[in-house]
Amino acid sequence: MSTKIEIIPAIDIIGGKCVRLSQGDYDRKTVYNENPLEVARMFADAGIKRLHLVDLDGAKAKHIVNYKVLELIASKTRLIIDFGGGLKSDKDLEIAFESGAAMITGGSIAVKEPDVFLQWLQKYGNNKIILGADAKEGDIAVGGWQENTGIPVLEFITEFHQKGITKVISTDISRDGMLTGPAFNLYEEIMAALPGVEIIASGGISSMDDIYKLAAMNVPGVITGKAIYESKISLKDIECFNLQQL
């Protein structure tokens, strides 16, 4: 293994419940647990340090909705939470940080209102603001992944990196929730072009083999959801993997 890679489980919230979508489709939803705190505690008990929490109701409503779930997990576990989904205003960000988010992810806002996103970056710093660069056929997609912008992913990340962004979560939408393996080529391309960007891979993780391969590529972080919920990756696997990296 070439580098340490952080495995970051995802909890996606609709109606206060832990769900997963396939390819971002709200009509293809599976409820995995009625109690997201229970899931978060299982992750924390397995020695996991960080959580990717997505407010899918918020993404649809275009403002923060499930901040109570964020508050509950933040107050009842020690997980470092990065939170995203529908964050569109300064008020949304205030609520997210007050509710316990350590970091927030902005994707659609960076496309639609880059000035607002850059103000957040200036105010909170690049340790707290993550750029969401969600890819559909090589271009950035926004609005709960429904809208293809025609902006190439690398061009989009480069522009924001030049303005101070260092953390990026990039999800290949066609692979998300499909267990078909991540977009290795995309991450390779981003890392080669922008060595100063801390890229977090997301979408399509199907097994620990995918994670070992990303680690060998020196990808610093990987988000996985469905593979855990569908028992393709066990919490014991993650625990053993993390011990190997010590």
C-alpha cells in the first residue's frame, strides 16, 4: 500500500432515515435504517473517525432540512462530520456549523453562485469548505445530479483550486450506488493535473479491493455507503484495514 487512505462511510438522509439512492435517483431509494444515530455509532465503535452526511431532502428543497440528525450524531458521537445537501445560503451554513458539522460540501452553489461559495471559502477557510465536483460523463452535474452543466470536471476543480480550494469530493454519478467500481481514471487525471488537491473518491466502491487500488494510487480519502450497507465491505474489514495503516 502506497499511502494512508481514509475510509469515510456515508449516511444519506431522507425523512430522518438512513437511505441510499442508485445513480442519484430519488425513485430508486432503499431505506437501510430508521435510526441514523445507531448507524453512526456502529461506525464510531469500529474506530472510524469521519462521516460523510448528506441531507437528500435538503438537496431537493435547496435549503438545509435534516440539521437535527446532524446535531444528534455530532453531539452523541466523536465523528468528524462533513455535511452536504442543499446548502445555499449563509444561514444554511451557520445552521450546519452550529449543529456540529466540522466541514461542509458545496457543489451546486459553486456552479450557480460561485461568488457566494468563494465568500464562504474566505470566511471559513479551506479546511472547512469542500468543493463537491460530481461527474456525469466527464462533466459537472448539479441539482441533485439532475442537471448536466457541460463544464468539464478538471476545468471546474482547477478554477476553484486556483482560488484556494484544497479539498474536493468527486462522485461519478453513473457509478454511485451501483457497486461497479470507482472512476479510477478520473481520480488519476485530477491528481496528475492538481497535486495540491486532496481528492476524495466517491461512487461505485464495491469491495476492499477498490479501496486498496485507490490507496496504491495515493488517493487520500474514499467515501463508501452502499458497499457497507449491502455487506460487501464489513466494519471489521475497515477496522483491520485501518490497523494495517498504523
